[in-house]
Amino acid sequence: MQKITKILVANRGEIALRIIRACRELGIKSVAMFSEVDIEGIWVRKADECYPILGNPIEAYLDYERIISLALKAGCEAIHPGYGFLSENAAFAEACEAKGLVFIGPKAEHIALFGDKMASKVAMKAVGVPVLEGTDAPVSSLEEGAKISKEIGFPVIIKAAFGGGGRGMRIVRAAEEFDALFESATSEATKYFGRGEMFIEKYVENPRHIEVQVIADKYGKVVHLGERDCSIQRRHQKVIEIAPSPRLNDAVRQALFRMSTKAMLELGYESVGTIEFLVDEADNIYFIEMNTRVQVEHPVTELISGIDIIQQMIEIAEGDHLRFRQDEVVFRGYAIEFRINAEDPKKNFFPSVGKISNYMAPGGPGVRLDTSLYAGYTIPGNYDSMIGKLIVWSLDWEGAVNKARRALDEFYIDGVVTNIPLHREITRDPDFIEGRFDTGYLDTKLPLFNMETLDHIKEEERRMSEISVLIERIRSNNIKIRH
């Protein structure tokens, strides 16, 4: 067993801060890295050490040779990749190992397997997990794709074979749409992933998107930490995540748990991972992909299970045995995560960048905020628009929705436009309140949502603005306040 004393956090923003906090609790020193535009990042200040990686702001977090070199110079024994960037890069994991560094995540072979959508589909099918009808090998030509789609029957979905996050994905409902959508998906996949191979599957209309969190040590012990419902999406990008799913049939839930743990055991998986499924209206289950990293939505699982997923990743990487059995994992209550993005829902979710002039975070019992925001911070325009995650917990679903509504109403960010008004609308929608939603939810609801700031929040913001003006007057005139 290798005891880790110092970890390089090869990421930025809220996930970097989350890893740094986990390290602090474990008595492990953390090293932050930052690009030129991230010099004001709070994770840079919170880490035990910090070092710049100069150059292109995005490439700075992708140049793994420089990152490994930095880790070695800083005296780190391990690297935690977080999510995004290099987190699912098998070559990076192999390079870490070659240089004597511990890659905090699964083995490179599993990263490669599940990074290849076709190979992962074949592997999961071989261990008894149901998959969608579709191609078993990448499709590179338009003619071949059109022929296969007609054989499967429309609608079909075109997906990037070497990508994720909703990129390089198109739904084709009729043969005459295929050519244009295939070329569009291929072009997008090449742009974002460097490879244009696609695969084609039967498309399931408005299913629920359910994922199972698994965790496995190096000694053949696999447990699940329950499921999350990620059905509320926009353009295949998750918007809200919930644990557990409020309306999932328990027989389906148990089937998902069994097949997930069995598959990971048979494949010899290590570390944490998330297996994603579609569940249709008839409760049929279909595997779609696996993410070999910590998920953006991991906090909802932590809140209902009481298990720190980041710390578990680190301890497994050190060679520790899992310290709990499946029957010792107890789920309690409901948790909901709202992705807070700097974008304007009223302008087709156009990104918003700039300086946070005023900031008031929600709090209170059952409220968690994972973010790197603070008043005076300038949001750069180089990265994804997500700037934080608001997570709430309550003993029952109704309580969780009520708490979410209250917390969102408290959340005040001035200086950039955010999607908080969208979340406020969702928590007031009768279907959401009743737990009725699938992947088509936002397509139906968005045209109906107002997304104007609520009157009582407008009044609070007006008072905040007046107070800010008063404070500036006091500062500029050196006025003393008498108590």
C-alpha cells in the first residue's frame, strides 16, 4: 500500500476546490495549477502550493507532459484529474504510471474501454447488460450510416464514438434528414474530440436517464451507492440531478444495481465510476455509456449516503480496502443538484462572462454550495459556463423541493447573467413538484417558463443595490456610522 502525502490537482474551478478540501481532511497536501486567466481562482489560494501553467488557457489543462513534470518537481506522489479535461484520457493515466505517479482513478485499460462507446457496448453486452439495438463498430461513411439507419428503423440517434457530454450527437427522425445531421455530428465530433467516427442506435423517445454510482477497490470488492435521475437535460447536457429517482419502480432500481455491480466485478473495475442507462415507459433498461471518473453530480449521492466519494477515490488509489459492505450503505432522504451556469436562458442560453459585483450565497440546514465564486471574481470566457452547483437535501421529496425553492430564491449573483431564474421556474412547476419528468421535460417546458425575476426577489435585489450605493458613499466620504 502506497501512502499518498501530496497530490497535484490537475483541474480548475469548483472541482479543484472540492478535491483540495478532501485532501485537507485526509491530511494530504494539495498542489494547485492554474492558467493565466485563472490567477484569481479561489482554489489557487486554498491549496497548500500553487503553480502557473502558461500558454493557451484551455491547452494548459490538457498538456499532460507538462502537468506530470510539474507534479514531479512539486514532489507529488499522485495526480487527481477531477472531471473533464484529462480525467478520461487513458494515455495520461499510462504516462502517470510510467513516471511513478499514482493516477487517482481507474486503470488505463478501463478508461480506454469505456472511452470507446462501441467497445464498451460490446463489453457490457457480453456480461449480460442490455444495450440498444445499433452498430457494433464505428461508422465512418454517410452511405453506410444511412443504410444501417434504415435497417434499424427511425428514429435513430447518431453519437460520436469517441466523445461524450452531448457533443457529436444528433437525433434523426426521418431518412431525408439523415445526410445533413450525420455530417453535422461528424463535424462537431472532429472539432471536440479529434475523431469523426460515429455509431448509430435506435432512439428511445423521452426515456428517463438513470445512472448508478459504483465504487470498487483493488481486491474485487464492488458496491453501488444508489442511483441518480439525470433526466432533466437541455441538448443532452444535464441541468438537474436527483438522488434517488423520485418515481423509479423499485424492481427496476434493484435490477440496475445488480447488473451494474456484476458487470464491474466481472470486468475487474477499480475506483469510482458511473454507469448510465435509459429506462423507457415500459421500464425496459438500456446501457448507454460509463464515465470512468467522478461525476459533476456526485454531491447528491454523498448527501443521501454519507460517503465522501473523492476521499474514497484517494484511499482506493493508495491501495486501501473498501471499508464498508453493501449492506452497510444506508440511503436517507432526497438530494437535488442544480447546475448554476453563467448563461442567459432568455437569449438561447448565451454565455455570460464578467466580474461578480455582488454575491450572496444561500445556506441553512440541508443546503450545500460547491462553487469557486466570490464577490470581485471575474469569470473567464475560456471554459464551460458552469460556475457552481447548488445541492439541497431533505428527508422526503416534498421537503427537498421546498428547500430548493427557498435556497434558489436566496441566491443572488450580480455582474453576470445566470440560469438561476430557470431553476426557480422548474421548482414551481407542478410536474417537477410531483416528480414527473423525462428527457423531454425541458423541450416541453422551456416555451412555457417565464424566467423573469420574481417580484419578491426583485425587491431584495433593489434593496441590495441601494445598500451597495450607500456603502460606496460612506467609503468615498469617510462617513462614520454611529451605533
